[in-house]
Amino acid sequence: MIAYYEQEGAQPPGALLVDLARALRVSTDELLGIEPIRNRVSPKTARLRKRLRQVEELPAPDQRAVLKFVDALVDSRGIRNGDGDQEDDGSQRRSPASPR
């Protein structure tokens, strides 16, 4: 199957398109480039993203309050984001073990 992509201009046989689309979890139209590939997200993730877009509309002080709440919740659950805990305003967040 990969051989079709290694040769410039070569296309896989039409009979394989349905199986390939199923394996990649896309439609055949998406696979062929007829339709753009849709970003599929779970309903739970979609709801969370909607709430975050709403938070973006809040005034900056309210946004900071929401972020502090989320940070506290994440810290209380022992979850780390791996990005160095760098805040948007450039300040470094203290770890729970740090003196306050």
C-alpha cells in the first residue's frame, strides 16, 4: 500500500480507499481531499473548549481569577502540564513545596 505513495503521481486502487479511510477514521471524501479533514473532538472536550472561549471574553482580572482557580485545582490533583508552569504574564508559578 505504501508503494503507491512512494511513486510520484501514483494513486492507490479505488477498492482500497474505503478500507484506508476506515483505518484512518476519516471519510473517503476527506481522504481524497474533496472535503477538508474535520477536527473531531469528544462532546466533553467540545464543551470545555466552549467554556474556554467564553473565558476569553472576560476582563483580564476575571481571566486571571479563573486561571488561578484552575491552577489550584490541577495542583490539588497532582497534575502537571509539563510546560514549565509559565504564566501568560511572564511570572513563574510557585510549586506547592515552595515557600509562599
